[in-house]
Amino acid sequence: MSQLPPHDSSESEPQDPLGLFDEIVEAETGRDPDLAVIEAGSRTLRTQGGGAPEADVPGRPADPETDKALREVEADLATRWGETKLEPSVDRIAALVDLLGEPQRAYPSIHITGTNGKTSTARMIESLLGAFDLRTGRYTSPHVQSVTERISLDGAPISAERFIETYNDIKPYVEMVDGQQEFRLSFFEVLTGMAYAAFADAPVDVAVVEVGMGGSWDATNVIDGDVAVVTPIDLDHTDRLGGTPGEIATEKAGIVKQDATVIMAQQPVDAAQVLLKKAVEVSATVAREGLEFGVVARQVAVGGQMVTLRGLGGEYEEIFLPLHGAYQAHNAAVALAAVEAFFGVGAGHTQRLDIDNVRKAFASVTSPGRMEVVRRSPTVVLDAAHNPAGARATADAVSEAFDFSRLVGVVGASGEKDVRGVLEAFEPILAEVVITQNSSHRAMDADELAGIAVEVFGDERVQVEPRLDDALEAAITLAEEEGEYAGAGVLVTGSVITVGEARLLLGRG
């Protein structure tokens, strides 16, 4: 049976690392469950000798005093409304940034909404801007492992020290707003204020900002983005945003501001109509994927794909993108058009951007938790697909990028999601599925999820392991039944939180 990364054999009485994971999570129940599992995973990896996570997915601070201070900030944030509890309004965040001196107006910004692909697109935009020597700030959500991932400067998450300092700087103003408003600022609203303040303090040349949910009343929407990016719209958060793509687009169109440029990915017809109408109302310029820009050609390559993109200024040939899936090629086209629009390509001039800089930027893009290989023999792929559209895109990408003889799924989902739609999207590519649950309070109970899985896959293809560590071990064992050289694999999916926990348990590579 394959094992998770081993502990240090030099210790005389090593504690079972998987038991330790449970122990730490249980000890942290007074904190936000998402934050507790970050700590549990980090400490479990240390006992296993799994090594530190990549720089763009930071672990716990090594310095005990810094770690203690970060815990205090996390504990304060955890007392606030989580990201699933909303009161649709920008009044609180507007009051906060007013007290802070409107830091979000100190730099131009590119604002990104949509249903899927926002974070990957944001990372591509950030990389492109950096290749042209601009200092960038990036704000994305949710995080894979550490809350500090959400705020990045120059392509890297801000340090724990800077995160703590920024929180302490704005805390008095947060408390003032709390005292003035009917509801306290939420977790996401405070983080948004922190991001805008950190970007102004840096200072950055441009901010790349991903909405949390929707658009009009999202906390990020106190910026006036010079460029508004709309990635593909599909059904998600239907209880809050609407039951059709058109209804959801009405909310997301709220980020389109007067005289902005709108970069619009391919959309359902009703969503496109809403977005175009909003653009006319505010005199925004629109560039549409498939018309003004798009993917000309793509070919699977080792470690990713080679693409030719048509931008607003012409064609960009032989671009290596180290990410899998057709959807990532489309994200790249959107990102390129957004950066061209930011620089005025297609409006003030038609000359394309420097091709060498574009190639360099795309070749360096990473997107943790999105079609990410974290282990070989058997291959384990992590992907944070959590809605049917995302799951369909992931299923296509897995089929294209990997020649698996047999693929075993590990699925842990959040309770408010369309889990049946996700499972149905994965059913054609998964030989078996191991149902589990993550440590978040939002997680769907494993037995409840398994009941739906049995209806989709049939009883003989479903196994239930409520503990994620057990689920990973079971899936790896099932994959290994094919033999060392048979080419079986494991796909861990269903939730960003599930993927983050799995990433911590398995380590990198």
C-alpha cells in the first residue's frame, strides 16, 4: 500500500501524522474551521518531512512570534461574518475606504468577474503586467492554504509580517465603521480594505482585483476599473445571484464603469445581451472573445500547451502555457486582451505587445489547485472545480492532458453547491469515486454526498471515507491495483478547501 510522505525516521517515537492532523483540527475548533485546517495541514506536513509549500502558497511563519501574531489576526477575522453570509451592500466597505483616504483610487485597476476562471485569469494578467516592468497588486479569493495568499505584491503573497502590519494599521478604522453600521464589516470586507491599503502603501502601478461574488454589491466594487474583465458566466450561487446566466450577468455587469473597456469571454446569449446593454449605458468599449480576440490554435505539449492567440493588436504565436485544458487557453486570450486594453492597444494604437515579454509572462504562470500535479506513481491531480461548468471543463482537460488507464476520484464538496451536477460531469471519466468531506463547517456530510454519488455512479463504484487522509489513501490504493506502469491516476476535486487540505497532506511532488 502506498503511503503519504513519510515522517522523519530519526525520531524515536514518531506520532502518526494523520492522527496528528485530526488532533490539531480538533484543538482548533474555537477558530474558523478553514483557518484551523490550514494550521493542521502545515504542522502535519512538518511531521512528515514533506517540505515547505511553494512560495506562492505560503505555510505558517517560521518565527514563533510572527506565527502567534498571525494567529491573533486570523482569530479576529474569524469572529466576523464568513464569505457565505452576505448583506448585499457596499455601504460598509465604502465607509471604510473613506476613512482610509480612498486608497483604491491611488492606482489604476483591472477588475475581474465571472463564474469560472477568475483566479487563473488574474494570475495571467498579473504575470503579463509584471513582464512589462509594472509593479502589481493582486487580490483573489478564496485561498488554497493560507489567507495571506489573497493579497499579492509583484506576483508573490505578502509576507505574514506585512499582513499583520496592514491589519493593525486599518483595525482602528474597521472598529469605527463597525460602530456606525447596522452590521459589522465581514471577513471579506476587511480583507478587501487591507488589500486596497496594502496596494496604496506599496505603492503599486496597477491592481488586479477579483470579485468575491457577483459584482454590483461585491465589496471589491468600490474601485472604478479601467478594464472590466468578465470570464465565462454559468450557474453558481443561484440563491444569491439568479437562476439563469442572464440574471447572474445583471449582477456581474455592475463592475462595468463609465468609459471603461470590457473584455468579455465567450458567454451564453442571454448573459452577453445583458453585458452589452450595460456597456452601452455607460459608454464602455467592448472586446468580445471570438470576434475581437481569441484562441487561434492550441496543441498539447509536455507540461501544458502551445497556443497561438489573437489579441487586439495582432497574433501572438508559439506561446507556451504551463497549464492544462482548453479553458486555460481561453483564459490566456482573455488575460492578453485585458492587458492590451490596459496599455491602449486596439484604441490608441494597433501595434501588438512585445512578443518576447508575452512569451516570458505566460511561461511563468502558475495556478495552484487548478489541474495541479502533486504526486507521481500514481499521478495525483488536484483541481478545485466546484460547480458543473467547472467540472465539465476539468473533465475535458484531464481527458486531453493525461492518458490515464483508470482514474479514481476523491470528491469532497460544500453543502450549498450543485453536487449532483458536479458528479454527473465527472462520471464519464472516473472508474470509481471515493467520497469524503473536508474540515470546513460548510462541507457536505460524506454520507449525504455518497447517497447522491450512488445515484450517479452506482453502488459498486462508490466508496465512502469521511476522513480526507483515509480517502486519499484509499484512492491511491485503488489506482495502484492497476500496477506500477499501468498509468492509473487520482483526481482530487469538489472544493477549494478539499484541494487545499489534500495539497497540505500530500505535499508538492
